[in-house]
Amino acid sequence: MAAAPVWSVDPRTGKQREQVAVEATAHEVDDAVRAAHAARGALADRTVRAAFLRGAADELKAAEGTLVEVADAETALGPVRLTGELARTCYQLRAFADIVDEGEFLGVVVNHPDDTATPPIPDLRRYKVPLGVVAVYSASNFPFAFSVPGGDTASALAAGCPVVVKAHPDHPALSELVAKVLRRAAARHGIPDGVLGLVHGFEAGIELIRHPLVAAAGFTGSVRGGRALFDAAAARPVPIPFHGELGSLNPVVVTEAAAAERADAIGAGLAGSMTLGVGQFCVKPGLVLVPAGAAGDGLVKTLTDAVSDTDAGVLLDHRMRDNFVAGVAERAALPDVESPVTPGAGGEHTVAAGFLTVPAARLAAEGEHDLLLEECFGPVTVVARYQDEDEVRGVLSRLPGNLTATVQLSSGEVAGEGSGAELLGAVTPLAGRVLVNGWPTGVAVAAAQHHGGPYPATTSTSTSVGGTAVERWLRPVAYQGVPEALLPVELRDGNPLGLPRRFNGVLER
């Protein structure tokens, strides 16, 4: 049987652009994984790794015009958004290069023998080593930052792990181009092509997670797809870590005092956040608790006006468009649900932004309205009108894990008046990032960033953005009583590499 073709499709028209590749067979997946496994040694030198990461950023920047053009043709995200995303991706690669140079991520700890301790301490030295080949499953909505050159790939390479990427079917041509760019950067530093493998096809993705030489996996996508891969990773004869970002509602709570103080600003900010990128951000605010009454009415009016002025947009593919149209129609048909601005089809290939309102009491108890507590991918949010704080607590108690949770407070509440601190305490268990008087769309690449959250937001407690993302692909090893000459150079007494470390209980930098 001939391998199935892989087509690049224009989401603006639904028409095929070009055949890019064919879906990988099990044999081809095996070849890619084995080539990656063989390339591990080329990443052993941290200096080479850091130079490779910086070189990859330089090569991506040099190819910016072509890459953005192809990305726009396959995603309809627009040159301005894509140029910014590519810049973010290059910055992230360089940031990981700096982390590799610094070496703190290795977690070096040295304990000399201490016979006076109870029990006695032998000579112990610990640091972290790469896990091995990492499988990366690309996301659709960020064709650079969460795809072939994105955070999973960059952090895995920084850890010293080769990568095999399962390309997303929404941007296969871009995936092929980016893979070539990264391999070109690798070659310039003596690293073989196999350090970055690329495969296409659903079955290839299943074969990849099952391959015995794959040591860990990173995924960004749907709950259904991510859970299937997570279960497959756990069911292997040797289970492996699976770091998956699956789905998030990203709740927002607007206090009555905040709504009374700045209803217009909150309504306009919500409109901008929920429609940004045609609502295709994993941190889009999907549920907003707004007080009933005049202050909340003013917020809803501003939101209505702003969303009504939003142009129809193109989603990443027509399957997503169909799911969005069906999903919002099913939600709008529920009892007591109203549509001040009706979301749905905007044209043959587009969708119209909108939002739904519902009494918060409907969400505080289990029932048919539970559908409103599930993510709907696209430009829509649910505004739940609450009567009192008990209803807020009731709704929050029923929410699953999220990437973010936001509270909108008044100036007095920010200063410590009222129940702002109590509200922060209520949302903190729900999310990996908690915001006050901001909007969750936009995930800064920074050392303090955490992009993760309780299940189903993610399947682990790790972050996929920021420097600590590298920790996902490492494991600690302790050496006991090993002669100096046989120790890894990172663990020797003289610290010849000048690494940050804890030496006999004292932190050295």
C-alpha cells in the first residue's frame, strides 16, 4: 500500500497548496529515532550545544522572510503575528544557550565524607544527565514557538537530548523548512542531521511514543489526543515521562468593586484577550465570573460593543472551524444561556466572535451546563453572572485544572481592602499562573515563568516555557566513593568548569 500523501492546505480557502511529504512508516520512524539516539554524543559538550542553539536562532532569523510567508499560507495567522512569534522563538533558543553556558541547570552538589554525621556521610556527588531521545508533538496554533523549533525542542536540545518531532498536519511545509534550517545550524557545529528528526502522520505519532529508544515526550494539543499519548507512554514496557499541555478554561473573576470602578476597561480588555489570534490561544479566558447588577451590566455592554466590532477570522483549519461552530451552537442551546453577540460561522471559511451569558448558579451544580466548563477553541467566552461570593466559590470549586486564573480587583482591594487575598487563595489551587488586573494571553519567556497547571491543563507539574523547562529532560545521578580521576569533570573538587554548585553545604557561584 502506498504511503498517504501529506498536503499543505490553505485555511483561507480549504484548498490543497502542495504535497509536502508522505506519512512516515513504522520503519521510517525507527530510522529517525535511531539516528537521533546515535547523535547523543554530539551534544555532550555544553559549549557545542550552546553554540548550536545560538546558530539555530541566527539561521531562523536569516530565513525569516521565507518562513513567515510559508507559515502565513498554512495558518492564516498573518505576517505581523508570525514575525513576532519567530522573534520570540529565536529569543528562546538564545536564552537556553545562556542557560547551558551558565550550567546551574546541572544541579551539581558535592558532599565530602563526614564520619561525625548520623548516619555517617560517604563521599557523594550528584548532578543531572540527559534522558535521551525526546519525542516532540507540535501544536497547531503556534507554528514556531510550540512547533519544530519551539520550547520543547529548544529545552530538550539544551539538556543534551536529541529530538524527533511529529509534525502538525496544519503546517507541514513550514515544518520541513524549519527542520532543514535547524539541521543546517547543526552541521555547522559538527552535529549530525539525526539530532533533529521529523515525521508526519497520525500512526507515526503512535509509533514514536512506543519506540523503546524514546526516553520522554512533550505534547501541546487537545485533551483527547494528549490523553491517548499519555496513556500510551504509561503503558509501555518501560514507561516514560510525558509532559503534555492538554486544555485550559483560564477562569477570570471580576469582583463587584472592580466592575463598579472600571467596567469599561475590563470589558474592553476581555474583548481583546478572548479574540486575540481568533481565540486560538491556549490561555484565552474562556469563563468569566461577572457580578449581576448595574456594574456588571456596564461591563457586559462594553464587551458587547467591542466584540461586535471584531472582524470575522480564519481558524487554523476547517475541522477546527466546524468544531467551533458546532460547539458554540450546542452551548447556546442550553437553558438560560443567552448570546449578546452570537458566535459561529462568519462565512464559508471564517468564524464570527461572540460570547454567551449564563447565571452562575447554573454552573455551581452538576448538570447539563457542565459543557460550559469545557474549553471551546476559538473566539468565544462564557460570562457567568453571579449574585454573591458563595456562587463564585461554588463555580470555582467545580473547575478542573488550568494554565491560568485571573482576578480583576478594585484599587481598594489591590491595597488590601475587602476579600482580594481570599479570592487569590481560592484560585491559586486551580492554575499554574495567577494574574491580578491583567489578561492571560501572552506568555513571557522569562526565568520566573510557569506555563503549566493541574490536570488537564498539563500532565506534569513542569513548565514548557522559561528556563526551568529544561529540567523535564534530565535525571539526577549520584556518585558514591568514586575516585576523582573517574568522576565526570563537572563533579571534581577543583570545579574546573566553574559551575554553580553546592559544595559541602555552601552554595558557590
